[in-house]
Amino acid sequence: MMTGTIFIRSLTFVTLVLVALGAYGTAHAERVYKLKDGGLTTYQDRAPDSNQDDGHEILNNQGVVMEEIKSLEERRVARRLEQELELSKIRDRALLATFTTEADLIRTRDDRVGMIDGLIGRLDDRIRILSDRLDVIDKRVMMQETSRGEDQAQESLYEEQQSIQRNIENAWSLIDAKAIERTKVVEKFDKDLDRYRELKTYQPR
């Protein structure tokens, strides 16, 4: 009895293979699957495993290619590209629905950037106030250490000194984070603005 898979090293025997598969029975040989694995061409009367990675062709029993199946990796890439295209279309629709005019988009960008700049400004003021307070505490610590000895100032002064230093460091960290956020916001809105202009240019009037 004939096995379901036949390995062929030369296409000279393709016709014989198809005839043999046809003789195996109409119910089993209506389709022939042509695979390539490591340079070896394989013909079989059953679909390859879903994890088969090299792709294959589906032939009828006359040897005519009816369908070509891409490799597993090619199918993954195609699905990813299709998903990215769909997401791009969704973003485009949202962009046009959100902003009626280019001025609306620019105004929104400026409002967002203005909010961040305002927060950075308030943090900068806080750092200045904390720094002034720290100068006062540092002087009091120095005066007490001069009269009492090193590390002999009031414990409450040391605690306040450390607390102010931590608050200043935290404020600077937040300023750095907000500066990065500002850059990203500007970059995003600049891209949105370019895309908005492009969409408006080709939008049917």
C-alpha cells in the first residue's frame, strides 16, 4: 500500500508522483501538497503540520498550482503589517475627528506644553525656596557645631537639613521627568500635525 508522503529529488518524476497519488483514490488525492525542506522537494497527499515553516504549494491532481501558502514567518509578518495598517487607519480617523482645523491641533499642543512648562516653573520656584531654607539651616548647623563640636548640633536641625535636601533632589528629578515628557509631547504633536496636513491635502472635498 502506498504511503502518504513521497520524497522526490528530481522534478523529472513529478508526473509519476501525481499519477500515483491519483491512483491512491479520489478522496485522498484531490490535492497534492508540495513542500521544500532543506533543498529537498516533497510531495504528499495531506496538509503539512501547521508549524511547517518553509511554506508550500497546493496542486490539483493534474499538477496545476491552485494555491501558494507562505511560510510561518511570512504569515506572521503579513499579520503584523495588517494590524499596523489597521491601527494607522484608526489613528487617522481619530485625528480628523478630534481636530476640526489645523489651528485646533496647534492650540491643543500649546496648551499641553504650557501646562508642563507651568509645572516646571512651579518646581523651579520650590527649589529656590527650599534652597534658601537650606542655607539658613546650614548656617545654624555650622554655628552650633563651631561651639559644640562636629556633629553636635541639634538633631532636629540635621533631620530638617536632610529632609530639605531630599525634597530638592525629588524636585529636580521631577523637573527632569517633565522635561522628557515635554519633548515627547512636542514630537508627537509635530508628527500629528504633519499627518493631519497630509490627510487634509488628500481628503475629498
